[in-house]
Amino acid sequence: MSLQSLIGTGTKIWLDSIDPDLVRKNRALGATGATSNPIIISDLIKTGRFDADMQAFIDQGMDDTAIAWALTDKLVKDAQGVFLPVWEQTHGNNGYVSFELDPLLEDIAAPIPHVERVRRYVELGKKWAAGHKNRMIKVPATPAGLDAVEPLARAGIILNVTLIFSQRQYEIARNNVWRGAQERPGGMKGFKSVYSIFVSRVDVYTEKKVPELSPAAQGQVGIVNAKRLWQSNQAFWKDKNLALQQEIIFASTGTKKPTDPADKYVEALAGSDIQTNPPATNDAVDKLNKTYTRTIEIMPAKAVLDEIDQKVDPKKMEETLMQEGTAKFADPQHALLKLIGEKRRHLVGAK
């Protein structure tokens, strides 16, 4: 049971899916949270398992967009039910399911003025958080998302700031959340925030854009970047005397290179905070029958760190990955809406 060994190091495992079957399976393996996104919802619709729900939404007169959000809300809520006992046992420190706000707010093909995007993030965050104990609202670290997290935190919303690649993004997100949190209704009790650092995408970037890295450094940049951000996060919150942990989520932990071991990132980041792993990664890790130890503080040799600092421009890396990430953010939502339209025609035609 490698996952149990990993959890034993101090890592919390969250599932990168809200498939009800996978949620239950991974909860049994030790997972204590989950997250959603449009790709996950699309894949679930394609199975046909939710046709009855889709038909009910159609019968209520919902358009395709309303159906997308109604189904997301239902699936997230179902997963929340599975993890609620964890939330209760940890007094709100764990057991969350992340709900991603509308990615089309960042659609470069249909630009929305910055102030309006911020307003919409705040409005939607409050709407989808209302009445939920263990739901996190996921906001991207785009300019509008970063400006929205302060008023959201001030309103008492539990936040997962996602799509973070750089120290700059992380610090703005953290500082804005903290400023807002200090004006929360009811004070600091129940204040929880997480910051999702994307790991493997960084190594995909350096393979393409920084091929001059030595074999010792290539493939290590994502890990080094994530560990440095984890260190910054630990240092910032250390003296705040908060009841709940403000944590890093290590996201994008599935390997992209066939030659890499399935647990490359899982093993390198073991020992603290949260790993949001794809179901296939959790399955692969659990079959390894491996014993994990705490590795989160262990960095590569100084020569490797110096090479990374010399050859990888963090500003250029952030700009490139955010351009790609924003496209990957909006495109799946368009695909989801198209799929719902096709499903609607199929279900209506089958009547």
C-alpha cells in the first residue's frame, strides 16, 4: 500500500477527479479531498452514466451553460459528502472539494474588461460557496483572479488559488488572500487557503524552451520551483498563529515523459502539504509497493540549483506557461458546452 506509506510521510492526497466511483475508491485508499475542472465533467458526461441527470436538467428548461454548472455543482456536492467526515474530524483543515469558477472569464477569444472580470469572479465565488462547509472555490492566478481573491477572502470564502508557476504569482496570491482574511466576518477561526503550484508543466516547458540544461538539471526545475515555493509558504505562515494550515497544493503531478517513473513528482514532494494526483497516478503509486520517506526539504546539489538559476528565466517561464495555461483553462469549457449540446440533441432525439 504505497499510498498509505506516502500519507505516512505527512502528505495529504487529494484526487484530481470527482468521478463518484473514483472518489469512493480513492477515499478508501486514503485520499482526503478532491478537485474538479471542465475536462473531468466532460469525461463523465461521455460515459453516459449521467444521462438521467442531463435529461432532468433539460426537462427543467436549462440551457447548455446552466446544465454545465448544475452538473458540476451536483458532482462536487456528492464528493463533498464523501469527504465531509474528514473535514469534521480535522475541524476544517482537510476534506475539501475544489469548485472551479467559470474559465470563460479568461477566454482570450472573447475578452472581458479587467474590472468586470474581477467583479464576476467575486460574484460567482460567493454564489457557488454559499451554504457549503467543505467546498473550496478555485480561482486562477491571472491578473483578474489575483485581484478577486482579496474581496473573496474578506467575505469568508475558502480559496484554492490555482495556475501558479512563479514566486511572483504565489506572493501576490498569498498577500492578497491574507489581507482579505484579516477582515473576515468572525475573525480567523475557520480561515483556510491553499495555493496550487503546477509541477510537471514546468519541466515540459524547460524541455522545449531551455534545452541547454544539463541532464542533471533538466527535469528537476518543476520540483525545485515547487519546493522553493513551499519553503516560502512555510516561512510566511509560521508566526501567524492560525488554527488551520495554509498549504501548498502540488498539482500537475502526473509525469509527462514515458521514461519518467510514475511517482517521480509524488516521491520528490513527499512529506508535507497536499498532492492533487490524477487517478492513474494514485493507481500506479499504490501498485509500486514502495516505502516513501519525507523528501520535501531535500534539494538537488548546489551546482544544479546554480545552473537552474542561471539558465531559466522565471519571468519568461511564467509568461509562457500562463499563456498556455489560460488557453487550457478556457478551451475545455468550450468543449464541455459543445458536448452538452450534442448530448441534448441525442437525448431529445431518443425520446
